[in-house]
Amino acid sequence: MQVVEAKNDLQLSANQIYTLPASKLMEVRNGKLHLITRPAVGSDGAEGIKVLKEECGGTTMAQKPSTAQVESMP
């Protein structure tokens, strides 16, 4: 698999791993990545994972909360 840094309006492709630039969050709309700068709270991350799985068949990973800069957003 190829590892690619996410960029705004990047078309999703199979067998790729997307990493986020610092201080960015990612949304998936119409098969494209959209980067945003804002804190995610509540279920924002869970909703993004659901869309990624349902629309693209993707897999996600998260770090352990104890190692995250913000424990509620691993």
C-alpha cells in the first residue's frame, strides 16, 4: 500500500493510506478528501469513520488516548 499525505480535494483510491497534516481534520464527501481546520468534538470522528467505511470500504486506525495530544481525540 502507498502512504499519501491527505490534500484538499484529493480523490480517494483503493489500497492507499492517507495521513493528515498537523492541525487538520478530514471529511470525505463524494469520494474526495476535504481538509478542515477546526476541533472535532462529540461524534464528528465516528461519523467520518462511518462514511469512509460505507462509501469507500476504507479502514481507519486511531492511537491510544493516553498517547494523544488531546486525549478525547486520539
